[in-house]
Amino acid sequence: MSDLNFEGLSDKQLRLFAVRCARRMQHLMTDPRSIKALDVAERHAHGQATDEELRAAQVAAGAAADAAWTAADAAWIAARNVVWAARDAAWAAKEAAWAAELAEQQKILDEIRQEQAR
């Protein structure tokens, strides 16, 4: 893969490039704060939004990202707990099956003892 050639691009062009690349992933953005940040960044690149608006949008988008990570962490923990519960249930079932088998084997031994005692 070749490197991108950014030579000769202005700050505005680089900002627009960054926004357009992010827009390619916009369909994955579920929080409106993230999309608003793209809108503000694009307007800022065109000189239509202030530095303060851009900073506020960045903070809001950061909060959206933090919320998404928190939700993802909670989902991961829940999934892990489900897996552990299933593992524990499978282990308990295995233990119960083993105990039942041992009980059946003990019956066989008792039957053999009774047959030999006759």
C-alpha cells in the first residue's frame, strides 16, 4: 500500500479530507453528537464555525465516545457473565452425571456382592 500524498494541501483541504474520511463511517455513528461534530468540523473548515463551536463539538463527541465505550464494556461484562454461568451449569451437569454414574456402578458392585453371597 502506498502512502498518501498530502504535499501542497492547505489546512482547509486537510480538514475537509479528515471530515470526508470520517463521513465514510458515519453510518456506524449512532449518537447524534458524533454526527454534529462532523457537521461543525466541516463548517469550521469552510470558516463558518468558530474555534469555540469546534471545541464544544469535540467535547460532545468525546462524551458520546465515552458513553459508547461504557455501554460496550457493560455488554462485554454481561456476555462474559452469561458464558461463565453456562460454564458453571455445564460443570454442574457433568458432576451430576458423574455422580449418577458412580451410583449405578455402585449398584452393580452391590449386586455382584449379593450374587456371590448366595
